[in-house]
Amino acid sequence: MESLGLIDFIVFWLVFALTVIAVVYGNLKKDTDNLLDHLLMGRKLTLPMFTATLVATWYGGIFGVAEIAFNEGIYNFLTQGLFWYACYIIFAIFILPKLQTNKHMTFANLVYSEIGPRAGKWTALLNIGNLLPIAYILSLGKFLELTFGLDLITSMSLGVLIVLCYSLIGGFRSVVYSDLIQFFVMFTSVVLVFVFCFFKFGLTPLESLPDHYFSFTGKGGVGETLMWGLIAFGTLVDPNFYQRSFAAGSRKIARKGIFAATIIWMIFDLSLTFGAMYAASLQGSDYFNFSLMTLPFGLKGFFLAGILATILSTLDSYLFLAGATFAHDVLNRKSIDAQRASVVIIAFVALVCSLFSNGSIKAVWSTLGSISTAALLIPMLFHYFKRNLTERIFLSSSIAGVFATILFQFFPTNIQPIYFGVMASLIVITVMTNLKLNQQ
């Protein structure tokens, strides 16, 4: 990796120190210590807070996204950008108005209240599986390995320990206040790389890239492209989106925050995509090392801090919410101590899973996303827009989606497993709903 100057280390540790200060400051402002404050910051998220924590939480897989952009160009902007923007807007316009945002604590809690207790428990287990931050622990491990020369296992273990230290202190409040710093640093650092490349090299280097870099289907074809579209629809059943909406000061704040976040994500995605394409055309090295070679001293350290902020902001949110869901919705334990213990348990499980993964962030990401989307998307859409969904139909449809998605992971086919999962879920829910109507 390109050598860093003293100024880079100063900038890097300064940003880290500011994050710690933000966490401490946020906890000093806390005027109550109850479960509502621990899980949702008392439902007092302002528009800037909501936007910052939503943006920061949603982008921890920067190594995976950069890998896709480096290898396939603007295909990344479609699969990791445009599909998702559409789903964010759908959530804000069509789903958010249907939520009783001042009533529920988690997404699984919503399902428990509106569909049934068994459906709530099942949803909680699915959410925990989706929230296990395996890909983000891998990303953090690779970052620390590249930056400080530690081995991958030590890097992942140390990274998880650091996140646990501040996540356990103030709960969701700590996550939000750290996100305020991390949001600014992660966004600015990625945009800076693109700006420097554009003014230093112009657009000429991009012309040397193969044609597939400018194809919306990349090298994977239409099937894989649409798979990412289906995974993006998982936003409509993503527990982080629901938790932020429940924590907002009002439904209006949540809606405006989602719109603002979408614009910010678009700028971020474009900057990252073209930055990675510059890396592929000029150096043939990965986005991370190329950025360090391109930026001047001082900004190298800021970029490193931005990458770290991008990963940490998602890792802490996923760990916290998975632990909260486990304690609140699976164990039915409402104490803050139970919440903290659950976060530690989830962190250990996620770390072990990371150690035994094959190291591919993209593979982990798509697999977990496929299962969660196939299991919950169709049943929840039926619940929101048909309002005649029984718990039995919900569970049957959801389990069918999980079973089909996992089953077809083991069959050699050109069709992505998520298609079979969503189709199985849709068939089961359609048949059972029609049978119910005929019986009436």
C-alpha cells in the first residue's frame, strides 16, 4: 500500500477521536435511561439525525460495491444504485403511511402485533439472519489488514471489539451520534476521490475500458442483474428502515429523510462507481489502493477514515439491531442488560461465521439478502395492500420462500435462487388466499 505521511495518521486518528467525542456527547444529553431511549432514542430523531444515520447505516459494504464497480463499471450503479433508489421512494410513498410509527419498537414487533405472535418470532429470526454483519466484519477485517498489516483473523476480532465498546454504552443513541461524524467523513472522502480523478485525468482513461464496463447488464447478464433488483426490494422489509422510521420524531421527518438520503446515496454511488472505473483503467489495482495513490498527503488519511467510517456505521447498526431483535422479539426480554448481552452474543456468532466464510463479501451479501427478501417481501406486501392475511398464510408463504431459495442454492442452474424463492412464496400465498376466499 502507498506509504502514508505523519499528517495522514494525525487526520485519521483525529476523525476517530471526533467519533468517540460524539458518542460521549450524545450520552451526556440523555435525560432518561429506559428501553425506549435505548432502542429508539426516545423517538426523537430530527431530520438531520434521521438522514445521517440512514445514509451511514446503508453503505457498510463499500469493499463489495467497489469490487463490483471495479470489475463491471456502471453495472454497479444500476444494481447497487438505481434499483435501490426506486425501492426507497416506494417505501416512503406507499409503505411508510401504513405504519404506526409511534407504536412499534422493531419490524418483528410490528409483525407480532399486526399478524400474530408466531409470525413475529419467525420474522425476528429471519431479521437476525439478515442482520448478521458477516460481510461488514469481513470488510472491516480487510481494511485493518491492509492499513495496519495485521492478519485477517486478528483484524476482524479487534474490529468487532472496538464496535462493541461504544455500541454497548448508549445503545441506539451511540449509534446515531457516531453516524453524524461517520456520515460526513464517508461521503466526503469518496466524492473527493472522484473529483481528484476527474480534474487530474479527465475522461480519457475511461475510454480504454472494455465495453462491458458501460453495459447495465455487465458480465453477469440479465438474470443476475434482475436478481439484484429483487434483493433491492428487500428494502421494503428491511428492519433498519423500519427502526429508523419508528425512531423518527414524526412520519413527516421519516419521509423527508428518505428522500434526502436517496439524493445523497446517488451522489455517493456515482462517485464510487467512476472512482473504481478510474482505478481499473489507470492502475489495474483495487479502488482502495488506487485512491491512496491518487490523493495527496493529508487527504489519504481522511480517505482512510472515510472508508473506516463507512464500514463501522453499518457494522454497529447491524450488531445493535440484531441484538435488540434477539432480546426483544425472540427472548421477550425487555431489560437494557438483556439487550446488551444479546449484542455480545450476536457479535460472537457473526465473528465465527465470518471466520468460516470464504471471504467473498459479494457472495455473503447476495445470499443473506436473497433469503430475507424471498421470505418476507410477498407476505408483507399482501398484508399492507390486501389486509386479509392470516398468520397461517403468512408463515406458509414465508417458509416456502426460504425453503425454495436455500434448496436451489444446491442445484446447478442459470436461474438465481431468489427467483424460485419469491415465486414459491407468491404461489403459496395466492393459492391459500383464494382457498380462504372460496370457503367464505
